Amino acid sequence: MTLMRYLLVGVANTLVGLSTIYFAMYVLQLGIVSANAFGYSVGILLSFALNKTWTFSNDDHVAASFLRYMLVLAVAYSANLATVLFADAHFDLNQYAAVLSAGTHFDLNPYMAQAVGIIPYTAIGYLGSRYFAFRIPRDAEATMDHPDEIAVVNTEPLISRPIDASIVVPCYNEEAVLLETTRQLADLLQPLIAEGKIAPSSRVYYIDDGSRDRTWELIETLSETHEFIHGIKLSRNRGHQNALLAGLLTTEGEVVISADADLQDDLSAIKKMIDYYAAGYDIVYGVRDSRQTDTFFKSVTAKAYYRLLSAMGVEIVYNHADYRLMSRRVIEALREFDEVNLFLRGIIPQLGFSSTLVYYDRAERYAGESKYPLKKMLSFAWQGITAFSDLPLRLITGLGLTVSLISFLFSAWAITIRLFTHDAVPGWASTVLPIYFLGGIQLLCLGVLGEYLAKVYSETKRRPRYIIEKVI
């Protein structure tokens, strides 16, 4: 959201600045140097005021913020100038003029150089404003990113009796880790039962999502040797979200806790979740305290994805996956959501109810391979965006208006070149550029519309999200 606001401020700055320059030249009769200085000053003051109060909502002293902002602009303008000079000196399009019209001068270097110069100027301006000129304290940033978070101030138990708990663990080809997962869960549950926090009837449900290895055989064996182990076998692979939902809606218990089988989520956080439920919270989200075990690429893309969802209006808990506790009434409310395109991280916050967070350190995967390679991660990310936000559709409208404006300005430029200079290439501007430009925009818009249409198609078929083959 801040990037979008920053770009809008940039557009307003450009329009106001140019209007002021022309006003100063033709109304106030100022010289071109004085008019440009006046126009740039007005534009800078306007962009500073809007970025400070609207884009980044910064509360620092005005003078300090302004000095930092001027430093950022100096660096951005320097990068812009260096890029323009470099592009103008090294990119020559005259060699293509002979192909279009022999002997015609076709020098677009200044225009291309200015266009290329916008890229570093915008990037440096935004990053410098975001993290230097109008920097936001870390705690304030966390609050801004997660406005739905509730500060934990009350941990006094309202429930003093043992709580009947179920733990749901989706499994897909997890034979390498299942025995260790069972051992750690047993080590967790036994002390909780001894302390009277959970009931002796508390249980663990392994959900076999159509595994192709010996996962289900292990679950059957474990259920015979461990009284608290139960299993649910789906008829085929339906994906992590559907398998998780099958467990949530099938299991018994006063509270249901969902966790992954790979042991990356710290199972000891379940004790805190139980304490917060006893204190009166219906939903307790497990949130990663850091991403030190992630690769650089995964860490950066994950953080960017959460911020993107937040900017698009999707209510989501930052750095939370599917590690959470839910009370029975939350589960019953979730049962009312019968959509096929599942994204539980977006659905759960929409349920309401009192909620809080438990932070934990995420570990390396104990054994086996990740079930979310890059392709599945991208698919899951796109699912989250299109299932909960119509902003891409609205962006198409904005894109159409922008293209129309650019086409109008380009037409005015082409007419001016044709009427007042001898540099125009007959037919080139009016034929080649609009075809490629508008053709690309149309294909992009059709692709976005197709994604939403495909989701509508999936929902209207009303096919079951999962089929349970066996329960033990």
C-alpha cells in the first residue's frame, strides 16, 4: 500500500510541478530558470507533506524528516542524472532508422534516456523515503502490518479444568519423519496431562493426504501402539489446505490445534496456546519470530508476499502459516465456509472471535523433502491473492485509464513532431507502438480476468473438497 501511495504522490508532484512552472512562466512572467525553480520547490514541498502525513504516516520532527527527505532526493536525482547521461551516451537508435526510412534522422535517445532514468529515481526515492526519511519504528511497523493483532495482557486462566484437545497433522509422504513427530508429541502431551492442562482423552489426528509412500501404514501401526494416535485417510491427494480442513472438521475436542508433520513448527508453543485458550482466547496464532532457517530468496519473497496481501486488503496475520489453536465454536463457524478455493490463512481471521499470538522460532525440516517447491509456493500465493482480493480487477480499470492517458499524450507528441519538425517517420508512431503496447495490455487484462473466471467456474461445480476413505 505504501508503494502505491508513493507512486500516486509522485504523479501528483509531477502534475502540480509542471502546472506551477507553466503558471510562473506565462502568468507571472518569470524566466525559465526561475519558473523551474519555483515549480520544483512547490512539487518537493507537496510531495514531502503528502509522504509524511499520508504515505508513511511519520511522526518524527518535521525539520529532521525534511532534511532526510532532501538527502534522499539528492541521491535519487544524482542516480537519475547519471542514468540519463549513460543511456544517452551508449544507446544509439540511428542504426534502425535506415530500416524504417532511408536517410531519416531517428534519434529517440533523449526520450529513452529519460524513461530509463525514472527507474533508479523511483526505486531510490521510495526505499530512501520508506527506510530513512520517514522510517517507522519496528514496533509501530509491526502494528501497522498487523492491525488485527491483540496485545496479550491477560493470561489468568478463566478455565481451570483439563481441556479436551485434538492436534491435527496433515501428512503427505512423511514416513521419514512420522516416528519422530509421534515421539515429540507424546513427550508434549504427557506432561500437559499430568499438570491437568489437557484431558487424558486428548488425541492426535494424522491426516494422510493420498501419500504414495508408507505414511498410512505407519499411521495404522502407531494407532495400535499409541492410544492417543488416530488417523484419517483421504481417498486421494487433495492438497495441504483440503487435508487440513478435513482434519479440522472431522476431529472431536474442545479445541483443535493444527501443525505440520515436518517438525519445523516448535511444538512446545502448544503449551502457551493452551494457556491462552484457558485465559479466554478462541484463536491463538503461532507466528514465526524469525526466518533464519529460510533461504534468502524464500525469506525476502515471503515477507514481500505478506505485505502485498496486506496492501491488497487481505486480512492476514503476518508470518503466520497454519500453526494455530481454534476453539470448538470457531471450528463450527469455519464449517459454514463451503468455498472450494481454500486459503485458510485468509479465512480464519475473517471468523472474528478473540485472538492472540504466540511467537516461536522455526527450525529446519527434521527429515524428508519440502512439499512446497517454488511452483507450488507461487500457485498458493496467487490463490491467496485472487481468493480474497478484487484489487487486481480494479487495477485493470486504473491500467486502462493510464493507457488511455499515455496514448493521448503520445498522440499529442506525435502530432507536434509531425507539424513542427522534420524528424517524423511516416506511419511509425501511429502504427507500430499502439499495436504492441495495447496488445500487451489486453493480453494481461484477459489473463487476470481468466483467473477470476476460473475460480467462479470451480465454485459453481460444487464438487466435494475432500473424500474420506477411512478413519481409525
